Amino acid sequence: MLTMQEDLLADLRRENGVALMFVDGEFGPASDGAAREIVNPANGEVIARVAEGTIADADRAIAAAHAAFYKGPWGDSLAQDRAKLLNALAATIDEHAGELSQLETLNNGKPLRETEYDMADAANCFRYYAGLATKPHGQTFEVPAASQSFTVREPIGVCGQIIPWNYPLLMAAWKLAPALAAGNACILKPSELTPLTALRLATLIVDVGFPKGVVNILTGAGPVVGHALAASALVDKIAFTGGTKTGRSIMQAATGNLKKISLELGGKSPNVVFADADFDTAIDYALFGIYANSGQVCSAGSRLLVQDSLHDRFVKRLVERANKIVVGDGFDPKTEMGPLVSRAHQEKVESYIKTGIAEGAKLECGGTRLEGDLGKRGNFIVPTIFSHTTPKMRIVQEEIFGPVLVVQTFADEAEAIALANDTIYGLAGAVFTNDIAKAHRVIRKMRAGITWINTYHPTYNEAPWGGYKQSGIGRELGTYGYDAYTEVKQINVNLAVEPSGWFADR
Ligand code: NDP
């Protein structure tokens, strides 16, 4: 393992054993030399040390992005040239996909089959936005005057981008690809828990030839360097994916210069199964909806709403299947579900399991750590299901962000809709039924930004991603994601160049 680990880390730029951050085209240590230990969530071993940025480092990264956009050539770059760079980055991610997915599994813990999927998705995200960069973006208007009126979309400027630990490289792609396609300069702050693939991406960004200062990868603690990005008057936009509480504090910090803001936050998404659904399909996607990435997914189908006539049969089968999910080290090809990202997060999920029991829900399966040596060393929780819940229970209302499914029941369509919408969140939701008209009626009443009928979780670079209510502000991906990194400029050209005569020429 150690040799493989060393191989995977070999391409990170390191000094005295510390992986360096990437600012202004250079790899360097933190201003005070501090470093953070990075831990493998599957066994608790320290796998790397990474520069722990300071406020001074954040200021340096902001100044570099500012100079690249406002003084360097990037602000005036051609969309065609940006597209070439993004296509080249997509190609090099594909070339290094094997190594990148192993590095991701080492750092985040999720099974290789998931990280392989994530790497391909990340490359495709850069490719999609490379294509979009050169497509038409403005509009023309028929106005009541002899005027040619139209809009152009221009980059916002300097973008701070703060990403979480659940999809480290994919989230980097979701942030960087549209921002760079539109011509912005970026400072990306990965989670302090999972910075390794973003730092490896920095080396690929150098290889591809992005001008210096256009992309900066700033490592360090959220409340320090993340907050500095959100609060800086020199940052024109802040984009964040993560917890709702942190999103709120970022929004507050961003008020100083009224910077543009995109927030992709938490969820407690309903997966509604009617009695007339295809049974095996609904079971399959209920499992995938909650246990993919160990439930550490903002759009996880963490609330399963089952029609009461189907409830007992459905839960019985679900429990049988959940108990058979193979939990283990992400490098083991047999593994279907990996560990949680950190010991602290494992403890948080456990505290919710205790809360569920104390609230009187019925623990149908799981609720424990993995047994054996692996279970002692890594942050594993086995697939867990609670039934007999009531709508106001904390386990029903709050985001657990782990492999914990809560089951609710409903009598009819109206009750299904009411329960589906009964949380502060509105990120995603699904409905399973063979009655297509009913499926559409329920989806149209669901207060959620991402919805599925007879499936759960598919996510496309081409389609918008984001939430209603307290699940966020704005949309990522697709043309919406590109627009979110642009300002709209109205241009009016007078086609009758002669004095208007509004004020008399006396
Ligand atoms: P956070 O929302 O705190 O972390 C996400 C990112 O924000 C990280 O890069 C983090 O940095 C950074 N950050 C933290 N505090 C600040 C701050 N004050 N200012 C600017 N940036 C900051 O997630 P947690 O890891 O604490 O997880 C808490 C909960 O959030 C989870 O249990 C889950 O419910 C939810 N969550 C939702 C995600 C989603 O995809 N919507 C993803 C991750 C978590 P650092 O890593 O250094 O703390």
C-alpha cells in the first residue's frame, strides 16, 4: 500500500514532504510554513501533509487572480483560446483518469468504481464548457427607436470558489469549467480534508498552459482562507458548495462589496414510491439514492416516502438488500460502499442514529460501525434504515449526510406532496409510479430544483443543478451555470446619428 501511495503522491509538487499550494503560477508553502495532515478515511493513516494557507496566502491568491484578470491578457482572451485550454485540460484528465481516481479513493474513501465515474464526469464537464465558450450568448431586441439593441455576456472578474469533500475533483470541475469558459480568473479552495486531487489538477493546469494567476488552488481551513475569499472586496463573485450553515456565513461575509453569490447547499430529498411503481426498480433506486457515496451526497434520497399499502413489503425487501451491501475499503474491488470522510463526520452521523432511536423511530437495520479490524480503523457506518418515523423528528427534518434512510408513509397523492415539501430544503426529489400523469402532477408540485421520475441521481453537465428554498441560490451546470459566471451588458447603437433636439439649440 505504501508504495502505491507514494506513486500516487509522486506527481504532487512537494517540498520537505509537504504538498504545496498553487498561487500565481507557482507552487509554494504556506506563508508561515504550516501544514495539515491528510488522513485516509478507510484506515486512519496519515497519507500526506498539505500546506495550510493563511490569510496572507489568501491575499496573495486574490491579488494574483486580480492581476491576471484586470491587468493580464486573460481579461481580453478569446473564447476560442479558452476553449482550446479547456479541451486540453479535459484530455489530460482523461489520460490521467486511472491515477486521479486512485488518488481520490485514497483521500476521500469512496470505492474506485465511483471515483472512476467522477473523473470521467469531471473531464466531460471541462469539455462541455469548452464547447459552450464559443456558442452564441447574447440576445438582440426590437426596440421602439432607430437603435440596434443587444446584450453581450462578459466575465464577472475574480471568482472565489469553495468546494466540499464529497466529490473533490468533480466539484472543482463544476466550479472551474464554467468560470474559465466565461473568462474569469479563479481561486479554488478545496476542502481541507480532501485537497489532493485539486493539487494534482494544478499540475495538469500548468502542463496545459493556462496563464499564471488565472487558476489558483488555495489550501487551508474554511473559516480562515475560505472566509477571506468570501469577505474580500477584490473578489467579485463567490461560489460555494457545502453545508447550509456555512453557506449562511459565506453569504453574510459577502455583503461588504455585494459580490455575486452562488450557493449549492444541503438537502433532505424525498423519494416518493407509489404502490403502482415497478417494485424492483423502486427498490434498486431507493438503495442507490441513499447509499451511493455512503449517503454523502447533497441530493441523496434520504427520505423514502412509501404508500402505506406497499410499506411493509417494500421495507422488508429494502432491509434484505441493504444488509447485503458490501462495505469496505474503496480499493477492494468487492466494495460497494466506502467509509465516511472523517472520524468527526462518522461521530456526527452516529449522533443522529442515537437521536432517531431516542425519538422513537424503529431501527430496521444497521445503526452501527463496521465490525472487525477495518471497522476499528476506518470511519465506516453500515447501511441504516429507520421506519415508523413522524414528520417532526429531527432525523426526518435534518440533513444527516450519511448512509441513513428514514422511511415515511403516505395514504394518497395529496399527502405524498405535503410530506415531500415538509422540510426547509428543496434540492432534489423523485417519484416512482407507472401512472405517468400522476408522476408529472407530483413532480410539478414538488418544491425542488432537481427531480427524477422512475430513477434517482442521474446528473448531467448539460442540465441545471441547484435548489429551491434553503438548498441554495442559483444554478450550476448547463447554460445556467455559464450564465452564473457572467455579467450581462446592454449595448445600444444609435442608427440615426443626428441631434435629438430634446433641448432647443438657442
Ligand atoms: P462545510 O460546508 O463546512 O464545508 C464545505 C467547504 O466550505 C469546505 O471547503 C470548507 O473548508 C469551507 N468552509 C468551512 N467554513 C467556512 C467559512 N466560514 N467560510 C468559508 N468557507 C468555509 O461542510 P462540513 O465539512 O463542515 O460538513 C458539514 C455538513 O455540511 C455536512 O454534515 C453536510 O450535512 C453538509 N455538506 C453538504 C455538502 C453538499 O454537497 N451540499 C457537501 C459537504 C457537506 P474546510 O474543509 O477547510 O472546513
